[in-house]
Amino acid sequence: MPMSRYASGDVILAAMRIGGVGEWKVRPGVVIAEENSGSLLVCPVSSKPPSDSPSVPLSIDDFARGGLDLFGERFVLIGDPFTLRPANVIGKKGSLTPETLAVLRGAVPAEHHPRKGRRR
């Protein structure tokens, strides 16, 4: 399977529904991993911390390249990861530092981590 042009730690823009419910909205998301199918495992980014699921704060200092228009802290919603086809990505906003990516990967629930041979 060919690799996509997006890699772990990239911050992308795509239409997302947080938790798989509600309206679709173009928002930032963090690519956690690329699955064997070529799909991307993505965690949405929100301006508000969720009250009912885990999140990790994100600031401009967490970016190695690029960034978001941050007037305050943002939150990576690690409890709501989902898969996304690379063709559905609208754009790329930047890339996180390896340290920030390691924190996010460690915080994403184990059942969402890609495994070899996994099919969705």
C-alpha cells in the first residue's frame, strides 16, 4: 500500500464529527498513525475541553512546523479518534514535535492503536 502524503504528528484540516455525532464541521485534527489500509487515525482538535472524555492541551509551542491560529489553548480529543481517508483531507496546518506526538500516542486508548494486518 502506498504511503499517504500525511504522517503521524501532522495537523490537518478535514470535515469531522466529534464522537461520530452532530454536524460535520471543518476543523483541525492530529494524525496519530497511518493504518495498513492507508487510512489515517485522527484525533479532532477543539477550542473547548470536553466534559465527558479525555483530552490533551495543545499550544503553539507543541508545533515543530506551522501551527494553528491559536488565541488560546486548544484540546486534542483523544477519546474520539476516527479513521479518515487521505483524499478527504482539505489541507495541512503543520506538524507537532516528536515529544508532543509521543504524549498523544500514549494517551489514545489502546483499542484505537493500529495493528499489523488490521482491517477496517
